[in-house]
Amino acid sequence: MRKSIFTFIALAMISIAAAQDHSGHQGTRSTSLPLMPPDMPRWMNSAGADHLFYKAAPYNWSIQRIPAFARDMYGTGVGHAMAYEALVTGRKAQLENRIFDTINRVLQKPPRIPVDEAALSPTFFRKYGYLEKVFDWAHILHFQTIDVLTFPGWSDAQKEAEIEKLWQFYSAQPYAITGLPMNMEYLDSFPFSGRFRTNYPKVNGLFWGYHWLQTVNYDMLFRVPVQDQAPQYEVLGSQYRTTELYRIRDFMPMTAEMSPRFSKRFPQIANAFDNLHMLHDNVNDILAAEELTEKQKQEQVKIAIYRVLSSTHQGHEPGSGEEVPGTLHDHRHPTSTPGMGFMKGMEDDVMYMSGMGWMDMSVCAHCSVPLPDGPMWGATVTADGWTMLVRCLMCARDMAAETPGRAIIRAATEDPSRILVLISDEEGNLTSNIPEVVFLEEFGEHPECSAWSRAFTSKEAFDRFVKENPDLAQSKPLALDAWAQINRGTPDTYRKIDRPNPYRPEPTTPSGGSR
């Protein structure tokens, strides 16, 4: 009897270790499939619908205040549903042509109301209904968070308090995805990893394109007055439909990359969205793996869900995992960015970003000087599909000017409740959401730029600031047109990090050395 108990315990431990699969450490891809853990949640054995729905609230469906944005978000559910149905009904060969064309048509002319994904993928829903529970519940969190941020009449403090309540509402269900950062390299280290994006790059491009949309929108909305949200979507919506849906990326967009301000305030939600999108990638790869039997696919999908569930990581803390790097419970994050798990090749705050190369997220993207803390947080620049934090208005203006195409600058003012939003046209001409905005730019030592390059909601606010800072007594306020004509170029303090792309290893010679 005792021998049987010990045997059972040993097998259970082996099973847990296999499910966690530590072999993804340092980019080494596992050659064996993870095994089913013994503590798999019972609800996964039920494929039926659960009818979970929105938290009752006055802000529900406020996304409709930005009709084009709402429609594009509704369209994102169509692509996965159509592709999944093709993958489980033997139509993989059509993914890169006929099915791509169908999905693309829908994304270019998206629906006016939310889509019932189960109606578009009935076979997939019958086979993997337990997966849909996880997807649907996380998508509701996506939409309700947006609804809060687009709701008029509430202060920023009220909205942030409600988003905290939404997170608790979401986390209370067994289908909730963990808000802990997870090691993305580990989650992409299984025998089937990368199969879908390799075999079906066009459809994968659509998927990652609307993951871009689902992550870039939060900084568009966060602490931005509702009347200033829709004008930004004219830029972002065009970028999404013309470029991001067809961009071939090295890795999926991360929430903290696309919406760094929101991610710093709500790191758990940012992590949950990234873990959700990684689950999508895992499922894509599993279903595209020809060598897996139907039974193996069912098992691997369940294991993929298990890896990201909140219940799996109960008792663990953000920042932990240094003793088990590159494993299931590696919850380390960059020091400056708690809303992002470790990425491939990442060291501290330095990571590789598609379209930008290697970047240090703790410093200004334009001048390489450490970012300021506090209410005068500097600015963000959104251009050409990326969003970067910078120290000051000068850095924001000059970085936007050197990037082709339209740009959005969001910047702090002397009033923490009023964010400046500047939007450029194709020629670089800027418009402001604050008509009376004036600027201070008393050029000096660059490490102090956040002190002498600022925006103010009025000349009166500028005068008060200058009066409180005698060393700026001779400074004159600059109107938007005059300020926009200045360009200081690339600062002397800027330092480019020159390293190879970790997602595209250099080819090797026959002897194994680098070329």
C-alpha cells in the first residue's frame, strides 16, 4: 500500500514538472510534449456555455461613442473564429488564400454589433468549448475596460477605481487568466511553437494586427478626456487598417509596448492581456501541428489553458522566479515595467521591440536619459505603429518629426487632470486639444530637459510657474505654431543599443561559428 502511494506521488510530481516544462530556459525549445498536470480544473471537462456576461454598469457599450473603433473591435472576433473553424474542419490549405480574403474583407468592413463567435465556428466550439470560456471572459474584460475609459461624466479617479473593481470581478471566476507577468520565451518554447506564424504568415499577420489594436487603444483612452479620444482613432484606425493588419512581426505586440502609461497603472490587466494573446498563439500552433493527433491537440490545448490560469499561479508574486528562470513560475518583470513579463533576450529593462530594435524602457526613447517620476511624467509618442515614453515635450516633438507619417503626442501639463494631445498630419503640422496651450523651452543641459521643456494649459499657468522659478524669469511662452517649428535634432546623450535581433538568429557556418 505504502509503495503504491509513493509511486502515485512520484508520478504526480513527474507530471507537474512536465506540464511546467523547464526546458524552455534560455531559448532551448523542448522536444517532448508537456504532460497533463494532475490538478487540472474540473470545469475543463465541460464544453457547455456558461453564460457569464458583463458586470452591470451604466458605462456598458460606451465604446459606441467612437463608432469606427467599436466596429474594428467587433471585427477582431471574426478572424479567429473563421481560422479556428478551418483548422478543425480540414481546410488548412485555404487559410492563406480564400479564408484570408474573407477575413480581410470583414476587417475592412467590420460589423456594427458584436459577433457571436460560436455561430461562426460551431465545430470548433463543440470540440473546444472549455477554451471559449477563457477567451470570452477575457474579451469581456477588454471591452468593459474600454467602456469605462470612454464613459463621459466620470473623473479619472472614478474610472480608475471602477477598473480596479472590474479586475476583481473578472478574477473571481475560474476562467480568469493570471495578472502575473509570465516569461514569454518560455511560453513560446514548445515543440509546436511558431508553427502557425511560420506556415500561415498572412493570417497570423491579421491576428497580431488586431492584437495591436487591442493593446494600443488603452493609452489613447487612459486619462484622456472623452472628447479627445475619437480624433486619435482617426490616426490609429487608419494605421490599423492600412498597415498593422499586414505587418510581418518578430513577435506579438505587448500591452506595455503599445500602452505604457496604462500598463504602469494597471500592470495586472496588462499582463493578463499579454497572457491571453500568448494563449491564442499557443492554440494556433497546436491546431496547426500536423504531427499531433486529435487527442493530443485536446490535451495540449488544456495544458496551454492551465499554464495561464490565475488558479495555477495562486500564491506566487510579481517579480518572483529568479531561482527558476524560463519556467512556468518565472514571474520576473523589467524593473520599470511591472506590466510585462520577460521577453526573449531581455536583460533588466532592455528588450527588443519590433520596428524599434533594442530599447531600454527605463530611459527616454529619444535622449537616453532616465525617465522622470511623479505627475510631470513627460510624454508618449505614437507613430508608425509604436508608442514610446520620452522625458519632455522637446523630445516628443523632435521624435515625432523625424518619423514619417502621422503621430500622436500625449503629454503632461501643470494640471494632472488635463493631458495635452497633439496630433500631426502627414506634413507634420500639429493640432492641439487645448486651444490656449503654451510651451516653455529654455534649452539647457539635456539631463534636465523635463524642467525646461514643458506644456501649460494657459499663459496664466505659465506665468505662475516662471514666477516660482526665478532662473526662468526671462523665459517667454511659445504658442503652438512657434514651438512646432523648432527642432533640436538627435540629442548628444542618445545611445543606440546595437545587438542582433534575437528572433532572427544570424546564420552559422558549417563549423558552427557566426558568419
